[in-house]
Amino acid sequence: MSGFKEDVVFPEGISYGSEFSRGYSTQITTLDSGVEERVQRWGAAGRARYNARYGIKSVDDLFAVQRIHMICQGATFGFRYKDWMDYSTGQTGIESAVTPTDVPIGTGDGSTTVFQLQKRYTIGNTTIIRNLQKPIEGTVRVALNGIELVSDFTVNYASGEITSLIAPNAGVVVTAGCEFHTPVRFGEEVDGGLPIRIEDFDSGTIPDIPLVEDLDTRHANEAYNYGGAAPNHGDMNGADVSINALQGRLHCFAPTDGGLSINLPDETYLAPGGCHFFLRNDGSQTLTIRDAAGSAVATMAPSRSATVVLGYSDAIGTKSWYAQVS
């Protein structure tokens, strides 16, 4: 399975001279009338690609890239990369000063303590939100209603989540700023080999070094991707059941008590699309399917099945569960 090596950082001296692009996967269908239908398959922030070949300046640089290619086993494991065009929440042109009020990342409700670091890109009334998974240690700053927190929070540098030690009161605006890495992997073109030629004692050549942004560094394992164990939860023992992406897609239930729920996993780090789950109610009571926040997604009567997918619920890419009961 794919994974990520948090301790591997691509040399900043090489990334500084690299080539950059950001693209989208758009399916375009042209109707007989000439009107186009366009479907965006990736998130609103798209996907970055780099060619690090242009940052190579010495034989030492060649060896550094070769070592990373070996340590990360080609495209198998991702690593951290500094995109000099976009590495700070406070970046405007060449300026990149971070402040604790750069980006609003949530509003207190008296109970929520975990908030995701983000960056926002705005023109006019249109804003694109990008979740930041790989903040750089020592750069994260947080504020509540504009007042910076000196402590009372922790940072998960592998996911970009901020945890407040005390839940912000209802209505309190949580903001943050940081510098960040872009998670990347080697492109498939060099997965099978990275050709390097040493031409002299102090010079060498290398072809393109494609790097691709890793859109989700929390990957499900093979058990999920290939169907998992298809667990049968039986009569649920009179209690709600929480399912997760590592158990497989097919889940069977036989509730004998009313008022029970199936709790879906947190959708934040799961890819949109699906089907993510097939749920089957073989019991005598109706089940409620709920998201991680406890909101009802659908109800499933006895002898019914539900197909559960994950979709975007608004233009800025907020994800929500949807269930089709049949």
C-alpha cells in the first residue's frame, strides 16, 4: 500500500529552481447542440505537479534525489516538498509573513476542540479552500477572536489538525497561520527507475524528475480497497455500531431493538465518490444511518439495503455522506 514518510523533506535548494503547475481533472462532454457539460473530478484546489530537474545544480543534488527515490521506494511513499510559489498562509507575491489571524478555520461551539489548518484563495466573491496537511514545525500561530494563543493548543504535524486544550466558547472565531509543505510523491514515469548519468567528477545529468501532489496522505489499506472482511454485526447487542473504512465495504446488521444507529466514519480524510459502503438491514427494526457529527443521513427499514457515497455538498468542497436506500 502507499504511505508517507514524515521525516523526508525534499532539498529546498533543489525545489527552489523546480518547475511548477497546478491542474484539474475535468471531464468535458460536448452535446450535439455544442453546449458543454463539465464535471470536475478533483477537489476545488486541484493538484500540483513539479519537475525538480530544473533545480539540479550539482552532482551532490543528483545523489540527494537518488537517495530520496530509494528511501521512498519510487512512488510508493510520499514526502514533504516546499513549493516556493505557495508555502505560507500569509504569502502575497514574494512576501510570506505568517500571522495568527491569516485564515478563519472554525467557530467555537463550546465542545469542538479540533480544527483543520487551511489556506484560502479569493478573487471577488469566489473563495477556494485548501486543507493544509503538512505544517512546518515552529511556524503555526493560532488566535481566538484575534487574541493569539501562546500555548493551550497542540499541532498534529502529520495531518494539519489544531487541538485546543479548552473548547472555544460558542461564537468564538478560531484563526491560524503557518508555513507548510506540500505532500508529494514521485511520478509514475520514474517509479521503475531514475536514470542518472555521471559525466565527470563534478558533473552529471538527469532527465525529468516528476513530482505529484499527494491529495490524501491517510490511505486505507488493502482490506478496505478489496472488500475487507464484510463484517456481520448481528443483532448489534442493543447498541449503536460505528463502522470505519478499514473494515471493508459490506456491513450486515440484524437489529432486534428500535432506535439504533449506524455511525459512519469522519469524512474529512476520505476521498469523495464511492461506493464507500454497502449496508444491509436483516433485522426487524429500522436503523438510522448517521455521520460522525450525529446528523441523520438516511433511515433503513427492515429487509432494505443502502449504498453510501461521499460527495461535495457545496462549491468550496465541504464533504457529506449520501445514502440511497433500496
